[in-house]
Amino acid sequence: MLRIHFTGLDLARIRIAARPDVLWETVLSFHRLRDKTEAATFRQWRGETRSRLNSEIRLLASLVPARGYFPDFLTPPEGVLGIDPAVEALRETPVRRLRRDLGLLKSQAAPCWTDSLAEGCAGALGRLVTLLRGYHQAAIAPYWPHIRAGIEADRAARGRALLDGGADQLLDSLPSMIRWRPPVLCADYPVDRDLYLGGRGLLLLPSFFCRRTPVTYHDRDLTPVLVYPARQADRSAPAAAPVPARAEGSRPLGKLVGHTRSAVLDAIGHGCTTGELARCVGVSAASASQHASVLREAGLVITVRHGSRVLHTLTPLGAALLRGAAAAVPTAPRTPPVTSGTAPSPRR
């Protein structure tokens, strides 16, 4: 069991990651690739991904065993910024940390090619970056909009719990394998360990490919992070992103999807329950649910359960459609007010 010990200051410093972390998803997806217990959920993704891989499976398996420890340096915090900043941060990992992390891995019979990696050899680090890029391109990039939509839906649900009931309700809303017993957050975990936050707070990072138990860094001195399974929507298996059709800029969104569904899409922009959606648009709850269902089937909305209610949020495709419609609406130019003197420069 994992026990995370909070102080009052830690409760005030809980954060929810602003974006999905591309390297956490990359590494954790490699577990799902080899996990036969998830065969039904990930069957199509697994088959499509394996067909695109070459030597990545064998080489990555030497760094990410099917069970047990994998090096902390594989998931730097820059992962929330995208694959390019993430792998460049990984390339700059200090030799001291490489030696420490790979020394722990070596006890699990890692191959000798990691010896040069542990010494910070530029060639070995370059090989690792190429390896991760290749695997990411095969396993993550084609499905990223779906993955991101699921994680952002979870973030919306956690954010709502935080607004409704503060840190207590946020921690109490986490998946069932994580239990809030103030002032300790207990979680199912492969080993028995305690993590004392000591005023540093905790970063909560929902993950699409994290399953069954949460994950945290082995090194207690790193910024405390708890990676946990994101809430699963109606269809949780990752699907390759469709290529969206381009709507003509001169056609308002209402003509494309209907004025009521356009209003529904706009109302869902920041996340809302079916009841809130009905009140915002001025329709019955049944009608709001039906409109949300149609938009969900079109890949514009994702729905997750939030307690006894459901919470609707936009997918990246839905958000892009809404932004495109807003950009297409012409606005009359505003006449600047006449003032004396020099106008101040806008602040950025």
C-alpha cells in the first residue's frame, strides 16, 4: 500500500496537471501493450500499434519491465509540454541521476547496453530519444485527440469536485483504489511505502493508460506526483483520430449542426452536467441528454460519470469546431476612443 501523508500546507498546494503528460502516457501505454488482462479494452489499439513497431518493443522492454520499477528520468515534468520538450529534457538528464536510476533497474537484469546510458554517453541518450520518439509515433500520436479528450474530461470532473467541496472532496473523488483517510491518502500499490509531502503539495496527474493502481516516483526527493487512472468515458479504448472535415468559414455553426445543438456545444465548452445543460439552453433534461448523445456520437463531446450525475466536456475536435465558428463570425470594427497623450502599450 502507498500512504501519502499531508500537512495543512500540502492540502493548500494540491494541483491538477494542466495538460496530459505525453511521456507518462508513452511509458504506461507500453505496459498496456503487453498486458493480456486488458485484451478486450485495448485489442484494436494493441493490434494497430504492434503493426507499426519494429525493434522498439525489444529495446523499450529493457528499460520498462512488465512489472516493477522503471526509471524516474523517463518521465520528466516537461512531458506536459509535448514530445519535443519532453525528450530534450530527458536528453539533458544529469549523469548522477542516470547512474542512480539505472543502478536500481540493473538489479532487475537490465541489458548491458544501459551501461553506456548510465555514463551519460551522447550516443546512448540519442538512441533512447530515437526509441521513445518511434514508439510514441506508433502508439500515442495517432490516438492523441482521444487520449487528451478523456484526460481533460477527468480534469473537469476533479476541478468541479475541488470547487464544490475543496481539497477534501477532490481527494475523496479519486478512483476507488485510492482512499482519503485524513490526513493520509492511501492507495493500492505493488509495494508498501510512505511518502511524506512535507509542505511540497501534490500534483495529481490523470492518465489514460494508467490502470488498476496509481504510480508515483521512486525518488522521494522529486516533486510529488500521483499518476492515477482517468475516468473512463462510454468508449474508452483509444481510436485513431479522424481527419475533420473543414467547414466553410462563411457558414455559421448553427447551419452546420442546428441552432440548438450549436447552443448545446457552446454550453458544454467549460463542462456541465445534463441538468445544467438543460437550464442553460432552455430545453428539457431529456432533450439535453439526447443532443449531448448526438454530439458524442459525432466525436465532439465526451461524457464521464461524476457521482450520481454525468459531466459533458468537449473533445479537441469539438473545441476546434467551436473556435472555428467563433472566428468565422464577422464583427464590426470598433472605433478607438479619442484620447490625449500617448496610449499605454498593451501588457502581455
